[in-house]
Amino acid sequence: QKNKNLPKGSTFTITPGQNLGDWKPQIDKNGKITVTIPGSANPGDEKTILVDVKYPDGSVDKRVPAKVTVLNDPKYGVERGWPNDTVTLKHEGKVADGSTFKINPNQDLGDWKPVIDEKTGEITVTIPKNAEPGFKDILVDVTDPNNGDKVETDTARVIVNGKNDGNTP
């Protein structure tokens, strides 16, 4: 609920009789809607949830629309390799059509030079020859054109094999 000029004592209820399928919204006393997005939903999907607003004077606004938009669900797996190995990190999450991927410019990648496919999010990077055992995170900005160009940042992780990583064969 974004209208700050509603009279104190206004109450909110989800309009009964809506066919919301798997969407199970709840509304609090301040008009904030909370809904768990069903697994069948895809990025960019929208659901309109109707709300009845009752004012202290007894008047009611029925079926006030509230729109919920499913955002991107960016995810990367983890890859491992040795110094000088080239690894590929595939984007495994759901994103809306037309989303773009860019390496986040606000990170210190040092000798790491990841290359990203801006349409698929696939990252290719050669592990620097001087990389220490451990891991390197690469931050990726995912832009969803359907949600006002909202940017979400996701993390791709490369594990560097080595003598001290506990996983050397």
C-alpha cells in the first residue's frame, strides 16, 4: 500500500472469490501484500490481486488492483579448476526474455579476466597462473527489461584446486 493519505483505521482484505490458482496472498493491517510465488511461475509473469479497502466512515473501495511481478531468479553453479585452466560457468536460473548479463564493474578481479555472453550469461574465464588455492567470486549484474530495467546481482564461483584446498587427488 503506497497511499500515505489513507485515513487511520482503514482496513484491507484480499477480495474474496478471485481465481488466484497457486498464488496464496496475505495482506497485513497496513495493506502490505505478501505472496509466495509458485514454482510454476516464470520471470516476467504478472498476477493482479484485488484488494477491498474499508475506511473508518464505512465506505469501501472494492477490487483495488495490486500487481505482483515475478523477478529474475539468477543462479550460477560452481566450477573448479587448476591455475591456467579455462572454466565455463553456465547460468542456471530463470530469467525473463530479453534479460542481459554483465560483469559487475564494482569488483576487484585482479588478474581474472572473465568474458560473459550478455544474452545467455555464460562466463568463460582462465584461472590466472598465480591463483592461490581457494575460490574467486565473480559478480554478475542481470538486467530485466520487463521490470523497469531492475538489476539483480548474482555470484558465480570458481574454486581453484591446489595443494592446500583439501580436495587435491
